[in-house]
Amino acid sequence: MLLAVIATTSESMSSTPNGCANPRPCSPTKIHLETKSSTEVSAGLRSIEHYRQKLPPWRYHTRQVILPLVRLETPYLAWIQRSMRTPALDTYFATTANLGTHTFFMIVLPILFWCGYTSLGRRMVHILATGVFCTGFLKDMLSLPRPLTPPLHRITTSGSAALEYGFPSTHSANAASVAVHVLLMLNSPSCQFHEPLRLILKAAAYSYAFSIILGRLYCGMHGFLDVIVGSMIGVVISYTEYAYSSRAEKILYQSSWLAPIAVTLFIIFLIRIHPEPADDCPCYDDTVAFAGVLIGVEVGGWHYARGGWAWDNPVPATVPFDLQQMGWTVAVLRVFVGVFVIFAWREITKPAMLKFLPHIFRIIETHGLIIPRKFFKPASEYNIIPSKLKVDNVMPTAHDFSGFFAFVRHPSRGRSVVIGPQSAADAYEALARLEIYSQACNCHENCTKHQTHLSYSKTNSVSSSISPHGEGEDMMMRFSGAESSPKLPKSFWRSSPRPQEGLEDLAGKQTGVGRQEIMESIPQPRVRYDVEVVTKLVVYAGIAWLAVEGNPIIFEMIGLGLGSAPSRVS
């Protein structure tokens, strides 16, 4: 029954009546891009009709309200990026972006538990898991694209980032939540750090958040709205966790086994209500992975606190740790052993579940209990799953470490600068915006009765038909899809980025053949299988359990602990 609950479709898809929600006198021509695999292309902005058909009306109309803001930001982001870019900043922001990823936190968080910082580790898990869920929920619900490239250049060390939607920024939510929580702890009366150290840690927290949030803009991965909303989500999560976490932990650790079961069922319910995206987007994968981590931390911590191995101070389920008594050698060995056990669990459990779960799913499916999520192939439609399948990008494999160490030695070699569509998302957005701009130019010509010939070629660009004086405001608003704007001085538009910037390079693709070439150049996403959802949930719940209970017990048993033994059994 658990499998059926997790795999059930989160929302029914309903179409809306034909016609634009906000009809305009001169509306953009609808783009209809047809490819032989048009139903399988990766996440992005397709034609207006695509989202009108795929999203429920309330989601579609909400998306249409925000989309003009996303488009309006692009030329300003490109202008900022062009003004700031240097090779050193490229390397810096691409490198620091890794400090806000799920992978970084999945490696660092277990170490906090093993070094005795159980309270900090548990709170970090709470705020990060909540941030990933909230931002992933909104990303899939609204299906808003990332800023367009060109004119932006995308600077990244991750090949999968462009496959996700843009609004809101998960990096910004993670960075803001971690920084705010650290600042709250440093300012609390219980903080025992000396003032110089406290000031250094505060400066580090501000620098951490600033580097990651500004870096998302600099690297062309997000717009202003993405990082502002993402940061606000992170701040709210941190304040909520700081205010109520102690109370919630007290209830959990003083309760019977019903408490962890209730927590588990609630987390599964959150997985169940995660909205279906309009396109194939991996946001749901991250949500499932962190949901598994949250289950493992809460259930494992509850059991570890009652098993006699843990300390009760400063919080229940604290892993015994004393650096002066252990020494650095034992402390480092604990980390190596713990990481090895986690990777061994992942490398053994994942292929085993991918091999045996399809048989169970087929049996359950014959009874009509499983309705797979969209973009996940049901077990009845495949025989085997590739043995080397990479089911997520949250936790690196053992093979990934060679690339990681190479990146540490030579950071500039690990990053890439991409110009042009990276996914179907980018391709559809570029073509849609070019069509909107073309229609806006035609409207402008008709209204002013100018006989201007528009040539969509690189040698005779779109910008040649636009006056930089006065019409800039109107063209910017038409291009973004907005209805009106406040009157601004003409000097503002003369000094501002051009709204059509970056579209000239794509103008030659206006023909049907050019559009087809763009779509065929986009790599198709891999096939995703229904059993991956349960596999991720179990694997990451196991990783979290090993972090908070399994490995600490192993440390004591192999002589890497403080010699603690169970003093009570509940």
C-alpha cells in the first residue's frame, strides 16, 4: 500500500478553454514545434498552448502572471553579467555554487553528527529538506523557465542544473536558511564563543550567503525574482526552525513509537501531493531524496536515543564524541569509515532494489493499485533497468570522486560556459520570445505607419528597425508580455540593456527547418522508471539512519568511539 501511495499521480491534468487569458489587440503568434519525441523533451518553456493544456487553470494563470517578470529581467541580467565578468570571478562563483548544492550538504551533514554536533546537524537537515521541498514544489507547480541564453552565458560545474525550472532558486533558499540559522545561533544567549570568533563566524555566514546568491545571478542560472523569493523562503524556514525545533524534538523523543510513524506518514503525504510538472523536470527526485533523509534522521534519532548508546546532553541522541580523549587520528578515521559504510550501502542497495522492485510493482499493478507519475515508465512497460543507471544527482557515486579531486586541483577546468539552448526548456523559450518580439515589431510598425523592412538575419539584425529613443519602454513591455509600465525618462531607456539583446543570434532560426534543428540539438532526458521513487526513498533513509545511529554504533564496536555500551534497552 505504501508503494501505491508514493507512486500515485499527485494531480489530475485538466485543459482550459481555448483562447488567451488576456487578449491583446496584436497577440503573439502561437508557436507549434513538432518533433518526433515532443512528449519526452526536457523541462522548459514550450508554447503557450502546451502549458494551457498541461496545467490546471489556476496554475496556468498564476504562471502567466509571473512569466513577464522573468522575461523582463533577462536583458538587465545580461548587462550585469557583461559588466562584471572576469576569469577569476567565473571560477569563484562556479566553485562556491557547489557549497549550496544537495551533494555538498549530503556529504557534510553526516560529519556533524559523528563529531558530536547532533543538534546542529538535525536542524540543518530540517531546514535544508524543507527548503528543497518548498522550492521544488513551486518549481514544478509553476513551471517557469530560467533566464534566456543568449544573451546570458551560463557558468556552471553541473550538467543537470539547466534541466530544472528556475523559480524559485533552491541554491538561494539553502544559502539563506543556513546563514540565517548560523547567525541566530551566534546571537543567542547560549552561544559560548568569544567575541572575536563570533565576529569571524558571522562574517563567514554573510560571505557564504552573498557568494551563492549573487553567484546565481552572475552565472546566469537565475533571475532577481528567483533569488529573492528563494532567499525569503530560506529565511522563513530558519526562523521557524529556530523558534519551534526544541519543542518539536521534546515531543518526538518523549513519545512512543507512534511519533516516528506519524512523522513518516506525514512525509510520505508531502511526497504524494508534490505537483506534476508540465515537462520532465528532476525537481521531484531531489524532493524524494531529502524526504528519505528526513525519515531516516527522525526515526533513527528516536531509536538511537532509546537504545543506550547515545548521550542525552546537550540533546537526546547525541553521538558520543570528545576530541581531546580520542585524538585527531581516531576522529579522521571515524569520518573515513563512516563515508565508506554510506557509499557501500548505496552501491549495494540501489542496484538490488532496481532489480527486484519491478517484479513487485508488476504484481501490484495487476491489481490496479499503482498509477505511476507522469514521465516515469510503469514496470509493465519494461523488462530490465540498466545496471549503471544514475537515479539522481544528490549523492555522488564512488566514480565521481576522481572528477571531484580533479576539479579541486584545477577549478577552471571543471566549469563550463554555455551559450545557447541547453535543453528543450531553453529552445522553446528562445523561440517563443523571438516570436513575441517579432509580433511586437509588427505592431509597432503598424501603429506608427512606418514602412520598415524587418530582416531576421545576423548581418541585418532586428535592432536596426527600433529606435533607441522613446520606443524602448513600449518594446520592452511588449517583449516581456506585460500590459503597461510607468512612464520613465527617455534617458533611462537609452542607457538600459536592449530588450531584443541576444535574439539576433537566434533570428536565423525562424524558419521551420531552423526550429527543427534547434530541437534536434537538445539532448533528450533519460528514461525514468517508476521504481526509482521508492528506491530513492529507501536508499536515502538508510543513509540518514547510518549517519545518526548505524555508524555511531559501528564506531563503538570497532574501537573508534569512547567505549560507550548500552546502559538501558527500551
